[in-house]
Amino acid sequence: MRIFLAGASGVVGRQLVPKLAGLGHEVTGITRSAEKTDAIRALGAEPVICDVYDRDRLREVVAAARPEVVIHHLTDLPQELKPKGMKEAYAANDRVRREGTPNLVDAAVAAGARRIVAQNVAFIYAPVGSWVKGEDDPLFLDAPKPFDGSVRACQALERSVLGTDGIEGLSLRFGFFYGPGTTYASDGYSTGEVRKRRFPLVGKATGTFSFVHVDDVVAATIAAMDQGTPGAYNVVDDDPAPASEWLPVFADAVGAKPPRHVPLWVARLFVGRAPASMMTELRGASNAKARAELGWEPRWPSWREGFREALG
């Protein structure tokens, strides 16, 4: 199968390309940087220099690749997502979803691709009602800034991917990544903050997180190339959990001291309303649809084992 991959040099792409190549697929991967072409080629893909915002060039390179499936794993977030620079970081990533996605979908349709599989996130549900959400639950469109713009950008991505005629669109709403290359890796930024005890439990720490190991992100992406009807899918592990449960386990797994506790008002004062509310109001997600329709099941069913075995 011919596959066009946007995001070949990213966290997921670096593990996805060798898997696809090992299965006998022909992969074309784009990058904006000439310096990354050798690394992409070494992974097993044919590199092409292209900016997703260059609509005409993108159409040209996707057409030349003649893909059956287009995979969208593009992001534009820094390795160290610090609260101080969060507004700017989210704005750049939101632009990828709002402007880059329609360009990629348009190029995929023009090239005659059968399906597009796009990366989205599962931590965008409105904090009302149950603590674990399905794909039909409402999104948090009135979230505190800057998350409100990001939720709307996720919605815009899905309108492009799922609402374009002439192609089968699947949006994979992933939980928080952990594992190699992620912020929750052994050497990741969030892990460093936990070790420095700068990642506290806020208030009652009832915010419910859904995690997914990067290995399971890759497996779900591959499954979605052939399985499942068009639509959105939560791709998370089986164990949504409040911060009060997972954060102490994570700290122990990476050799850190237990996290501190801070009142909600203190967290709002120092990091802002949005990150603070995440620790108290965030909703988790159910993977029932992905299990049933994609034929996918996580290698790491719970972060409880995943943190210790993959990060310890």
C-alpha cells in the first residue's frame, strides 16, 4: 500500500515509519527541514520537503506519491511546554489543525486517496456530567483561554477530515502520550517537573486523565488505515483516572518524591486558570468504540503497569 505521512519526523512518525515499512508499505513522508531528510530515509520512508501551509506544493507532492491512505500526525508543540509560553505554543499548534488540515485533506482528495487518518486529542470534552466520555459527548468549547482556541481547532480539524466528500475520514482522539519521545518519557519535560516536585496535585485533584502509550498510538494508526467506519475514535487505555491516583504512581515509577499538594487558588495564581482547572475538572475518555470498530486493543491496558514497566 502507498501511504503519505505528514509528521514523519515527529514523536509518532519516528516509530510509525519503521512499522509501516516492515509491513511492506511504501511510505512518503514530508518535512519542512532539509536537515531531517536523511533521518526520515533511514527510518524507511521517502522524504519530501514541503510545508503543509503551501497548498499548491502540497497538492503536487501528494499527487506524486499516489497514496491510498494519507496519515496526518502533524503537530507544532515544543518539547518543553511551559506555562509561561503556553499561549504561543498552542496558537502555533492550533494553526496546524485549522489551516494545515484542510490543505492536506484537499491534496488527499485530489490525489485520489481512499482514506485519511488524522491525529486529534481526547482531552477536549466539556466538564459536565460523567467523568468518562464517549465520542458523542459535547466538546469544551468555552474552556478557559488558551484551551478554548485549541478545542475549537480540534473541532475544525474534524470538520475537514470527517466532512469532506470523496474520502473516508477518521479522527483518532488520543489520550496523553507517554513513552519514548513524549513529555512523559523517562527524560521528558513533564517527568523532569515531577522529579523537581513542580508538578503538584491541585485542590482535590479530581481531574480525570486518559493516557495512551506511544506504541498503542502507532498500533491504532495502522489499524485505522483499513478498519472502522469514518468518524471519531477515542484512542486511550482502559483506565481513566483522577490526578490524585495517577500522579503519585507516576512519580514513584520515575524515582521522584511524592507530588506536593497546593490549593486551587494558588495554582490559578501561578500557572493560570486553564492548567489549574485541568487538574480538577478534566474528563477522561472511553475506548469502547475503538476496540469494537478498529479491532484495536492497547498493549498497555493501564498506565498503572505502563508507567512502571515502560518508564521505570
